[in-house]
Amino acid sequence: MIDLASQKFNNGDSVTIFVSSSGSDFAVGSISNPLQTVKKAQELIRSVKKNNPGVIISFKVTLRGGIYALTAPLVFTSEDS
């Protein structure tokens, strides 16, 4: 499994993270091993950005079919831009 959070990226790289209601938040976020929550995808993106300061990376989060109930509001800040 590839640990995206510790991977080094270059300017212009793109990353797709998959989320499925039947996934696991201990997964890597790939199509075959999707995360379970949008919050975990947000945390993963923040980790990737933190470990690649100054690098411009394009992120795409793909939600698979299912219901995604939130236990708290999902808040986006400048850390997510």
C-alpha cells in the first residue's frame, strides 16, 4: 500500500482519493481500498499538503455510492485551499 501522506509530490501532480460508505478510514483512499469518510479524506489531503510545502498539487475526492452521515459539520478553511 502507498502511504499518500508521506509521499513526495512535484508541482502539477494530481491525486484522486476515493471514499466509500463501505470503505475504511484505515485504508489508503485508492479505488480498491477507499476511505470511509469525507472527513478522513480532508485530513489526508491536509497531511499531503503539510509534507509537501510549496508544491502545487491538484486533489480530487471521488465519493462512491452510499449515504455519508456527518456527526459534525465538515468545515473547510484556508488550510484546505
